[in-house]
Amino acid sequence: DIAVIYAEGNIFDGNGDRGRIGGDTYRNYIRRARMDESVKAIVVRINSGGGSAMASDVMWREIALAREEKPVIVSFGDVAASGGYYMACGADSIFAEA
């Protein structure tokens, strides 16, 4: 299995919902995929202009931890700036259009 996690919207501390990337919520999504032995790779689709530096750091750390156990690939949507780019830096590969 491949876990696909969609992260769209501004980045906030705490819990998020559709259209808002909450650092705690998305950390948990990534952690769940990391710990699931049936998941062989993780793809994170980021479409965000950024937001909270703390929440971005929390998600970056979880991505970096996941990368130690299985491949983590990030795909950028229309926007991947600031915190959206930062959280992607922990991945194995980043794909984006010019």
C-alpha cells in the first residue's frame, strides 16, 4: 500500500480540517502511515502558501522520521511556499512543475 496524504490550505498550530493544515492533525496522519507496516511508501501532496512555523516544523520532523523507515515523496500543487516548502524538506524527493 501507498499512503497518500493531501495537505491543502494554510498551516495552523493544533488541529486542522478540510482546507486547513493543522500541525497536530497532519503529524498524526504521517505518524499513522509511518507506523502502519502495510504502508510501503508515503506521498504527501502539498498545496499551501504556508502559515505557522511551529506547525510546519512539527510536520517536517514527522516526515523526517518517516523517511528513516520508508520512502517519502512530496508532490507540490499550485502553491508550496514558506511552511509548505519547509515541511517538504524532510522527504526523499520533491516533485513540482516549473
